[in-house]
Amino acid sequence: MTDPSPSVCGYTLVQRGIPNALVDYDGESKLLGCSRCKGVTYIDQGAQKRHWKRHKRFCRQLTSQENAEIQSLSMEECTNRIEQRLCFDPSAGGPDLYPLFRRMRELYNGDEDGSSDSALTLHTAARALIFTPDNSRVLDIFASPHMAKFMILDEEEDLLRPKARFIKKYLQEYGGRPSEEFVEDIEDDEERSKLKRLCEEYDRIDNSEGWGQPGSMSFCFLYFNILVGAALHGNPSMSSVHDGRGNFRSLDDPKSPGGLLAIAALRRALMLWTDPLVLSSCGDAMAPAASLAVNALQNFNFLREENVVFMRDGELVPGLEYDRAVNTCIQEQLEKAGSCHHSLSILRLLGTMVTRRLGGGTCPWSTLSPQRRAHVILKVIKYVWEGRDDDDGFSFGPRTEMPMRELNNIFKSMCGMAYPKNAVLFDKVMKSASVDGEKNGPESAGGNREERAAVYYIRRNHRDESTWAGLDVVEVLAKFEGIEAFSRETEEAIEKDNCYRLAYGAKRHAQTMDILCRIRSPSETREQLVIRGQAIPKKVEIGEQSTIT
């Protein structure tokens, strides 16, 4: 047996380097590989022996002729082969399954004709696994050479469209493609020049992608539904949005092959769903994810002592961390996704969960960094502003009502205003969101200034701990948004202008206000409007108590 790395155990599905109490894996021991097929690894020889009964049917390497034949398949031929294997053959596994999946992804990447029809066919085939109560077919898939690592551990590159791959490699620290204003405002000439080149390359990729369904989404219809089918089984539904509602496989015996696979598949599915680059690349192909997350939160979350053994540090359920869950659900609400009613249910659960009196060590969100907490509160602000007055009537899913009380709970818990109160945490999170939040907000760098201005407002006006208990942050945000910047000179308008100046920077703020003044009254200058009391003074002295330190 050899020692390939990194890898995942074909029997227990644990990953090398990550301790797992359920199967007594210390995380240190090396995983040993099958010397025959070289496509499966194990935590020890005992795991290999227990897995052999299933794996031995598929344990061989393909010949060069077999590999060449697969590489020559057309999209229709490859689609038919995979559909036959998943739905009709005696076993869904095989030594050729991984090469077939790889060939399918290559064909989708080449924008071959018929990709949408192929994706629909394989979506239906993979969904059929969800409605199959017996565990054998999904276990056979994961027992095939290379499939366990491919489905559970491999990088998500196959689920990223080209521009998302570019962001991951070059623009991740900016949250995506930064705005032109942000790039222009960079003082360092070398950094600004480098970022301009990256933006130009991103724009070229973006313009070349076209309007069709990306290959990442086509492939995800197959890939993601296999994960859902490995995690649970349920009854057929009219829409894949509800496919996550069902019974998790073999959780009455979590150390069984079916139980171990269910936990690993659930973790992988929810980690992919809460990855913003994957979600933006795969869209509707991940429709079952929100209902899967609701199901998991309701049935085995960290609050039940017997479930703790399934979790890694920071997880609410396998694969779902608090801040990533909040951010993803808000994004689905803003996009009016077909599963938005399920993501709304998750937000309600998360908003109620943080109010429970739990010891700090038992709260998965207690170890979140100020930066991750700051991202959540900026996301909440965006949702409150964009979602509250959204009445255009367009939605892929049923209309949902914004969970005001739960959003208030989430905001206050993330910044230390409640559950429990923590003034030191408040200062750290607010500083991270306001001063450093331009690269850490819901939009890419340059698109988060208004949300940061709101954070400055809260930071400047609600620092007194004695007021936190009864404070409705959502109401405060609505009030701030409603302050009319072009009203007659008032303390509120001056304060809002100060917050915007802090968020935008003095130079960019002045330019923005001049543009707004011209829109309001093209024939008059900003100074003339100020004299008439129609705009905020350009320079306002900030008192000592208002100064941010």
C-alpha cells in the first residue's frame, strides 16, 4: 500500500489530517492507498478489509484503449453511458465511472451543442438516486476508483465558471472584480497598475462567456444531486427545490457505511452551497441545498449532545458554519431564488438560535473572527435596505417576508451587542466593518461604501452599552437610509454626511456630492445650493464625541 496525499478514506470518508471521533481517527495517521487500482485510500488495513467486499468489483485500472475510447465519446454518447450506469445497470459503480465524469465535464467546458439537454437528462438520473431508499447504488458510486476523493475532497474547480476561477486565483481579496473608482483611488502606482491589468483580463473573460448556461452549472446538476442522494432518500417531488426534505441515510447506525457516507456527503454539499463562487457559478443546479440545510438543522444540529460527534469546530451541522449560512441565505433572498422560502426558514432558525443561553464553548459561532462577523453585519445591512422595499413582484419562488426580529438578533450577536454583550468585540467588529470593510462586504471592493457608512452611524451613535438591550438595529438602519441628504441643514443630515465622508473618503465624497447636486439642480453649483439650504455643507466640523478613534 502507498501513501498518496491529500486524500479521503474510501470506507469511512474521513479526510487525512482532520480528526474524526466517530471512527477514532486521530488525524495524524497517514492514509494508505489500494495498490491495485490506485484510486482508493484507507485510514488502516481494517477499513480496507471491510470495504473490499464492495470495492473489489470495481478494483482495476482501465487500459489505455479503454481510456482512449472514453475520450472519444461525444456528448450524447457520454450522457447515455452515465445515465445507463446511474439508473439501469445492476450497479451504479465501475472502474470507468470517474473517467466518464471527467469526460462529461470536458464536454460541458467546450460548450458543445446539446449541453442543456444533456444536463437535464443527467439531472433526472441523479435525482433518481434521492428517491432510492436502498443505499447500495450510492455506496457503489463512492466505492469506484477515484470517486470518493472526487466527490468529497477535490477542489471545486469543476463547479466554477471561468470568471469565478479567475476571481479565486487573483481577485479573492477584493471580493471579486473591484469597481473602477476603487482602482483609481489606490495610491500605490504599482498596485493600481497591476489591479487594472487584472480587471481588464477579468472583463475579457466575462465578455467571452456569453449568455448560455455555463458548463459549471450543467455539470453541477449531476454532481450536486449525487451528493444529495448520498446524504438522504425521500419521496419524489414536483420541484428539486424540495429534494432536501427526506430521511438521512442510516443515521440510526452512523458508523455503518451508509451513515458515514450520509454525513460526508451532507458536509460536502453544504460547504459547496455556502461557497459564494460555487453558488454564483452553479445557480439553480444547487436548488435542493436550502431544503437540505433546513432538514439538517431541524434533525441533527450541535444543540443535541449526541450529535456533537458528527461536527467539526465551528459547524452547526456537518458543513454549515453560522456566518456562511447567514450570508448564503440572504443572498438567496436578494436574488429571489426558487428556494427562498427554505432560506428564510434557515434565517429564522439562526436568528432564534443565537438568543439561547449557551456556554461560550458550545456555540459554534463563538470563535468567529471580527472580520467574518463584519461581513455578516454588512450583508444584513444590504438585505435590510434592498429587501424591505422590494415590490417589483418578480420572484422565482414564493414571496417571503423579511424576518426583522431575527435579523436584529443576528446583527447584535455578531457585533457583541447581545447574546452576550461584549464591548471589546463590538469595537473590533465595527472597526473591521467600517474602516476595513470595503474589501469584506457583500459586494466587491468599491461597492460597499453605503453599508460602511451605516456602520459608522451605528458606531458613532450607539456605543453606550446601556442602550443595547432595547435597540432595534433594523429600525436604526431604516432610519439612517431615510435621512434626506438634500433636506435643509439638520443635525441628522449633517451626521449622515459625516458618515458618508468617512466611508467614501473626503475626495471621492466631494465628487459624488457634486454629481448629485448637478442632478438635482444642473444650473447651480454646490455652493449656491448650500447657501439656499438645499445641500449639506461640504466641510463640517466633527465634535470630539463624534470622532472615531
